[in-house]
Amino acid sequence: MSKQTYKVCFCFSRRFRHTVSVAPDEIKTVFDNYSERGLMTVDLLHRFLIDVQKQDQATREEAQAIVNASSSLLHRKGLSLDAFFRYLFGVNNSPLASHEVNQDMDAPLSHYFIFTGHNSYLTGNQLSSDCSEVPIIEALKKGVRVIELDLWPNSDEDDIDVLHGMTLTSPVKLIRCLNAIREHAFDVSDYPVVVTLEDHLTPKLQAKVAEMITEVFGEMLFTPPSGECLKEFPSPAALKKRIIISTKPPKEYKKPKDEDDDGSNDKNDLNGDHDDDDDDDEDTKKNEPPQYKNMIAIQAGKPKGGMVECLKVDPDKVRRLSLSEEQLEKASEKYAKQIVRFTQRNMLRIYPKGTRITSSNYNPLVGWSHGAQMVAFNMQSQGKSLWVMQGMFRANGGCGYIKKPDILLKPDAIFDPEAPLPVKTTLRVTIYMGEGWYYDFPHTHFDRYSPPDFYTKVGIAGVPADKVMKKTKTLEDNWIPSWDEVFEFPLTVPELALLRIEVHEYDMSEKDDFGGQTCMPISELRQGIRAVSLRNEDGVKCRSVKLLVRL
């Protein structure tokens, strides 16, 4: 037991004790049920793994390995209560089922949610921040698989800049971005990287882009046969270590005064009156640079006409459609099932509305529940929406590709995200206790004059019927809070649900302090008593802060 001192006014100090973590009563009861004379033997631990942790495939050898790792050389026959408690809080008792790729990776790309960035070159806000290759590198190191670049002529119109057009953002050279992608594309995942291009270039500069991309990426570049539209997307497994280009097929050059895909004119976008509309007029094809066209593997664009035309499925070719978050919400009111049907073969990219100047984000579940593969996020930001995005892509080994649930892929029973559904399962979560703040934060970080007053918020990110947040009681003056509270969450679409956990420190006079968060896909959770590592506001795992929970 250690002591710490806090100054109270100018005259004297007040001393508070920092206690060592102690196993909660329920953990002691579990230990008693699986131990003999104060020792959990290898055989009893094996039973515990099967009965309580629901690890049906657990072997006696695994139990022996846990005992060997948790006990001293003199006590290899089993675990004491303290050793058992420390094992439960250990790094090998994560709630996530696997840290390896564990899903089928041989289906077409359209069958996967893909970790997608928006304006990947921006260091900050959408209006005046710098453009750089550094955010691209950071995104790739976080597992992002779709990088967006906006291409504009430089001031001399003889080279290509990457910047957010019609704003005060400072440009970065395209070649620097391409080199960064080549060098870091596969740092954390071997699965393909898609580069989406927003093109505001003349045919001459388009030809220069094609030359750059071909030279920089070399054999990494995936190009479709004869530059035509693909009839079906290849699988992530077939495209390992490949880079894929996605943009509109080139058309006759228009001065870049028009809106791009991320323009705020949602009415025109929704009605298909946008400059992205496909145009089959032969006059628009006369200046096409063939090399540029041939490198486009995922063709983008909006057909002429309204949303019905946009969502038509062509049995002979696949393509990508881009909608803003607002366009998706409006279209889903009338065309929800058509959107899901479209995404079974084709790509749908959702991007933030134009008013998100601060690079904030939106609820990704709206896109995912309609089958959208590319829900584009501002990765340089913070906030709860980004935590959900990061949580979703911790699944499948963090490879950046998540197989869409079967409900979104059935051609004969199209999922309707707007329809009410019965409860399919119930998740029961017990929040036992937490520890680690004393070691990861300055001792006056939360309260200057006393230990912190922690509470936990726990809930579900998912379809509207499943979305909820609840909270524990606040425990005063305690670095190692022990809440021991149970929560139940009925789920109608567990396949799209994520468990959200946040810890805050209550502050009577100011905004409550942040103490950590995590978000995990329910489909990947292991049952049993688990140690949940919390993360900071940037999504980086804290060194010591953990919760002990039961799922």
C-alpha cells in the first residue's frame, strides 16, 4: 500500500492511500469453485477455460502454459488466487477472439467493408491546414486501405499538386504522396490498397499522372485487362500486395471551377446532375489519354438520371458510386433495399458532408448497414465516431478488410435497414473493476486535491434499435474503482453491433475528464472474464489502464 500527498489550501497537506488491486468477490468465488486447498491445478484451470471462458477447444497443454507463465519455478503445480487474478488481468486474456486474419478473403472486394480515409493528405481542418504525405503514412500504419488524393494542376500547369481545391490548404507534390504509399502500403497489412483520385487535370497532365503511377508502383499496380470495366471485382486474397486505382474514366478537360465529388451541392449530386455524370458523347473521348484510362481498375461516376439510375445493377460490369453522408441519409428513406442490392456487386463510397470544416466525422453505421464498403473518414481527427471506425477494423486481425455479414449479401432476401426486427441475442456485460490510471497519468491529472472519481459508460454502437449507452455509479476518491455492475443489451442486428466502453472522471464544476475508451465488434468477442485494455482519444492503447469485465 503506497501513500500520496495532496495540498489542501496553503496551510496543510492531506494524505490519501493508493491501494493495490484486489480480486473482486465474484472472482474469488470463481477461484473457489475451480481450486482445491487454495490452488487452481492445471486440470481445474483447464475446466475453467472450457466452462467459464467458453474456450471449447482449450487443451490441457494451454492450461499448463498459463500456469508456467503465471507462477514461479517453485509453484508450477497450479495458480494461487493472486496468480489467477493477475492472469485474468494479463495481456493474453483479451476479449478479442483473434489477432490474425480469420475471415474468408476469397470473395469479391464488394463483399467487404474497407478501412477508408477521406482527404488523406490533410494534416488538420478542411479549409486551411497543410497538405503532406505524413498523414498518408500515418493512416497506412493504422491499417487504412483506401487513400484519397485530390489532383490539381500546379500554378505553372506543368505538374500535379495534391490539395483540397478551392480552399486555403497548401499543396504537396503528387510524387511525394505516391512514394509514401509505395513505401508504407503494406507495413501492417498485405491486403490491397485502393487509391481514389479526384481528378481536375487536363489530358496532358492525366498522361503525366499515369506515367508517374506506373513508374512508382511498377508491378504493385493492378490493371484490368485492356482497360475495360471489370465484370466482377477480384478478391482481397487475389490482390495481396497490389495497389488499385479508382477514379472516373477521363473525359474532355473542363476548367476546375466545377464541384468535385466532395462538393456541397447535395441536391445536384442526389439527382445525378453532377459533373461526375457519365457522358457517352464521342466528343468527350477524343482527348482521352489511353494509359490513364487503362490503369483505372475501379471505375467511378454517376449515371445520368436520378437515384434510380445511380443504383441500377449492370450484370456485365461493376463500378463505384460516391454519395455524401447527407445524400445517403436522404436516399435511404426511399431506396434502402436498392442501395443494399447495389452494394452486393458494386462499390459504394460515403464521404463527409462539405460543412465538416473541422474534419469531424459522422456515424459509420448508417453506411455499413446499407452495405457501403468505403465509409470515408477524416483520420486526422478524434471523437466517438472515429473510435467506432477504429473498433470495427480491429476485427479480422486488423487487416483493413471486414467480411460483410450474410444479411447484406443475400440476393434473394435483400436486407432492409429501415425495417423493425426482433431481438436476435442479448449481450450481458459485467464491469468488475479497473486499474492502471495511477501509473499512466500524473497524480494530479484528474483532481488536484484528491484521488479521482471514476465512472464507466458502456453501450452499443449499431443499428438505431440497438444503439444505447448506460453508466455505472461514480466511485469517489479511488484509483482502483470496483463497480461490480451488470448491464444487458438486447440486439436485433448483432452482426453490425460494437461494444463501446468509456471511463470518465466526474468533475463537479467542469467538464468530466476523459479516462480511456475502447470499441470492439461483438462478432469477435470471446465470452468469459476478460481484461479490456483502454485507449486514449487518438485510439492508441494505454500502457497500463485496463478494465476487468465478464461477457
